[in-house]
Amino acid sequence: MARTKLGAQRDYSVQSVVRSFRIVDSIAGAEQEIGAQQISQMAGLHISTAFRFLQTLAQNGVVEQNPETGKYRLGLKLLAWGMQVLRQMDLRRDAIVLLRELNEKTRETVHMCVYDRDAAIYIEKIESPAPLRGFSELGKGAPLHCTGVGKVLMAGLPNEDLDDLLKRYSLRRFTPNTITQVRAMKKELEHIRAQGYAIDDEEHEPGIRCVAVPVRNYTGKVIASISIAGRTTSITPARLPELIHSVKETAQKISTRLGYRGGASPTTSASARSRSDQAKRGKRSSEKRYDRSPVPAL
């Protein structure tokens, strides 16, 4: 009997499990409850097959069926599983106290994100006294190219992985400040790597500004990003140097807890120079005199 060649990959996937996940993904991607017919079309399954899977998933609490409409939504068991995932994450556990301190110090909304499936996934959020309603949700993904947390994660990718990402990733425009050209995006990421932080200057949502910094593990790899986010009336150009320093300090403390032994700003030049440069850029932003092509950004 011939042996499997070394390095050859075998597919151990179970078809019924794969189909279950396709159904759950279809429901998760809908904005509201959806019917079995629509689910079967989205999952690429025959209606009778989809219905059998839906019944099994509902019996186990993974999905729920509205008794009045007959339509389906995600079940509370998924919420319980999601919360358990968060509790089991060493990264979040090690960071939570420091993130709360950052929130209290800046009085701005604090986020922590990780990179997954071409998005920045929120794994922690601590609201400011003036919450940013609907701006972000735990477990949801944020665009990479137009959010502070996302751009930091992109900047942390190896060059080869970044090139592959930019080939398949759409630089969708959200606001007039969104970067939509690959060349401009690469230039922005180079700048982020050099200074050690990223700014989202109304690039994702009008009126919202963010400051984000990478978190590194013991090898120096960027494994997460943290940020403060607030309204442009609160995160003003005048406050940027102070806020950048606070976020970088918190990220450094979290990284140290994870075993990182590099400098305070592993991808940046001198801290003072970075803050000075950012203050100047912030001033230009407030005056709306941008020099980035093809779209304006901070």
C-alpha cells in the first residue's frame, strides 16, 4: 500500500460540518432574520438539506427560529461561545487592566483588535463617557485600510503577506479622506512603520478620529493593535501628541507583559520627533491642507 508523500496535504473536512458552518455564516452575514429559502441559496444547498441542518442547529441553540415569521437568526449559544473565546484569550486578559487605565486617563473610547480574515476584529472595547454609538462592536470586523487599528495591523504584516493582501483586498472609499490607491496605501504604511503609530483622520467615519499603536509578542511580531477613538471635537490636533504618547505607553506595557523586550517604540524613530511630526500633521489636517495624493488624510 503506497504511503502518502511527505508534505502532501489531505482533506479531513467533514461535509456535514462544513455545510453547518456555511449555514451559520449565511445567517451571520444577514442584517436581520432570514428565511430557509434565502439561507439555502446563500449556502448553496438544496432547500430540504438546508432545512434539516437548520432544525438540528436550532435544537442545539446555535440558531433560533422566530415562531411568528418562521425566519432564523443566530442563537444565544454563539454569544456564550464568543464570550468564552474572549475569556480564554491571554492577550485580552493581560491587557484589560491597562486598557481601562488608558480609558480613564484619556476619557476616550478604547479598542483592542486582532487581524483575522482580512479585517481588524474587535476583541475589547471600553466606552468613553460620551459613547460612540454604533461605531464598533465586539466580535465584528473593521476595515483594514481606513481605521487606525486596521492600518497598524496592515503595517505589521511581512512585505510578502502585505503584497498578497493588497492584490485581493478592496480599498473601498468610506469618506473623502479614505485612501483608495495601492501606492498611497503603501506610502501610508511605511510612514506608520517609521513612526510607530497610525491615525484615522475621518477616513472611516466622518467626525471620528483615532490613534492606534501595535502590540507585539515576545518575538516582536505585531499580534494586535490598540487605539483610542473619539469625535474630532475631542481628539483635536492640539491633543494628539499627548494622546499618541499615552497609547504608545500602554501598548508598550502590554507588549512587555507578553514577553517583548524591545524599545518603547520598536518601529519608530525618536519619540519626541514622532510627536513633533504628528503635531505638525495634525495642524495641517485641521486647516484641511493635505499633501497626500490622491485623497486627503492626516
